[in-house]
Amino acid sequence: MIADKGLSENVMAEIELALEHHELIKIKIRASREDRKQWINEISTSTGAELVHQIGQVACYYRKNPESPKVALPRK
């Protein structure tokens, strides 16, 4: 969860760690609409993760682990 302290280096480090281990993560962002939008874009840019879905204060990100993928995506 990201709250009043914002998107700090520690929060970004935890997001990176979670993406490495889980590939698909959900983050609750408690901030104004403008701050949420900015942080959501910053997370995508900084981590290389793709924003999968966003509803209100919750954003879901996906980044494939190149060494040991955990999430199997359907083939087209």
C-alpha cells in the first residue's frame, strides 16, 4: 500500500521485490486522483511492469520473471 509518505525508495524496492517473486501484484494507492495517476505511471516506467488493471485506488501490475515464470499467459 502506498499512503501519505508517497512513492519512496523503500516502497519502490518492495514493489521490485514483489514483482520478482510473484510477477503479478496488486497495489493499493491512497492518494488524490492526480497523485495516483502520477504514481501509477511512475511505477510502470521505473519497474518495466505493465499496468494490467486499475479500479479506484487499486492498481495491478505484471512483469514476467525471465528465469522462472510463474504466471502462464494464454497463447494467441
